[in-house]
Amino acid sequence: MNFQGQHRPAIEGAKAIEADAEAREAGVPEAARPRGRSRYAWIGTVASVVLFVVSLGVLWHLAQDITWADLHAAMVQKTGEQFALAFGFVFVSYLFLTGYDALALRQLRVSVPYGVTALASFTSYAVSFTLGFALFTAGTIRYWIYSRHGLNAAKIAALTVIAGFTFWLGMGVVLGLSLIIEAGQLAGLAFTSIRINQGVGLAALAAVLGYLAWVSAKRRSVTVRHWRLELPGASVSIGQMIVGIGDVCAAAAVLYVLLPDGLAIGFTTFLAIYVLAAMLGIASNVPGGAGVFESTILVALSSLPRDQVLGSLLLFRVCYYLVPFGVALLMLGAFEAKRRLGGR
């Protein structure tokens, strides 16, 4: 589940990284190298801060009547089967995440053993999901691992951008289908109308299909200032879409199986709620969408006891973020120990 607070800044920053790398190779003085941030970048920052503050206010209001005793009781009510299913879906989600890097490497025509790809992908995502600052955290880990296999900073920057496309293709398809299929039930939960939900869903699917048609017609590339990237063609893009769908659905399933009994909505409906909460989390630029994600879920599932939903959300954070983060640190420690002892 890529809360793409981890992708948007990574994509923007990756452009600056590769432009700087190309300028350095060309011998351009540092003072004359292109800068990645626009004079209007502060607008996005202000909007993110406002969204975050408003979400914290909503979350605080919703949590006013919840006691620690209620929250603890809601958390201990989870069964072993729920935890087993949750961690199973965590594994599936992170497995799909390794496909992000694998497809990006294929597009860049770089051959790296899958074991290395899986290590770089899992550890970079697990760390950046928890700590935020994805360009720095995930980029540093990827460079640390991939540079030993011939990838320079420019290639790793391009890999980050292609991975971002994978995420958004998956999110677009999941959001579009769930809004269309469950337009009626979502209208009651989100205080919208069936026509609006179907219209947004059709627009999301049209955007994805339009992109696939665009890259299928001929080779496409994007150029931002001095930075150029050839976009994946139809076959890789379809693979990206499938991988992105698998990741989003598995991540949503982690929270779904941890929710309290009596949930009156199906998984397809919940997917739309989850994607909306994830997108708002992305817009906030907060690591993991913390606060923004929770407040959105709590509002959408207002028919359920708040203490139980909040308990499920906290457990979701533990299962999807903290446990993989701990495992990633252990794997990085083992990787470094092996390297120092003479292995690759």
C-alpha cells in the first residue's frame, strides 16, 4: 500500500536528482545546475499543512468520547485468525511492491537478481512508509543496495518515477471500479450521489485507459527541464496496472480483516473508502498519512463503534508499518554485515 506521500515527493525529487546527475556528468558548475522546485511550490505545502491540521481536528473531535480502557478492550478482542489473515495480506502487499521495482528495472533494461530487487524494494518501502521523507530514506536505501549492481543515481531516480506510475495506475483502476460497482452504498457513506460516484469512477477508468492507449500508440517520454524518461509501453504498463491493483487490494484487506464484527459493507465498498483515505493521506505529505487516513476512515465508518474502529486502525499501523519496519532494519543490518565480511 503506497501511501504516496511516499511517491509524489519521490517523483518530484527524482527529477531533480537525475537532472543534477546529468549536469554533473556534463561538467556544469553546481551554481548553474537546474533546481527542481518551482516558485509556486509553497502552495502545495500550505495545502498539505491545512489538510493535516483539519484532519487532526476531526480526529480529535471523533476521539473525544473514547477512553483508553475502551480502546484497549477493542484491541484485545481481535482473534488469532484475524492477525494471521492480516499478516498474510501484509506479506502479499509487500510481495507486490517488489514488482514495482522489478517492472521498473525491466523498463530501464537493467538486469538485477530478484533477490536483490526484493531486498531493495521491501526495505526501502518499509522504512520510508514509517519515517517519511521518501526521496531521502527510500532513495538512500535503494542507492546503497542497487549501486553495487551497476545502477547510478540517475537510473535509481528513474526507477523511483516508474514505480510511482505503477502505484497510480493501480489506484486509478481500483477507485474507478469500486465507485461504479458500489455507487449506491458509497453515496450513503460519503454523503454524495450515485451519479457523482459513477461519474468520478468513469473518469478515473477513462484516465487509466487513455494513458494505456497513449503509451501504446508509440514510444512516449516525458521531459522536465533537463530530465527525460522514456515511459513504459503497453505490455509493461498493463503489468504495472495489475501489480498496483494487487498491492492496493492486499493493503486494504489488512485493515478490512482487523475491523470489528458487524461491518455491514462489502470489501469492494471498503476499497473505495480506503483509496480515498489513502489519497488524502498522500495529499497531506505526512508519513503514512497519519491522522488524515484515520479521520477519513472514522468518518466513513461512523455507523460502527469508534473505539473499535480506532483500535483496528492502530493495529493496522502496527501490522503494516511497524513490524515490516523492524524486519527491514534487521535485513539491512544483515546485508551490511555480509558486505563487511566480504560478501556482495
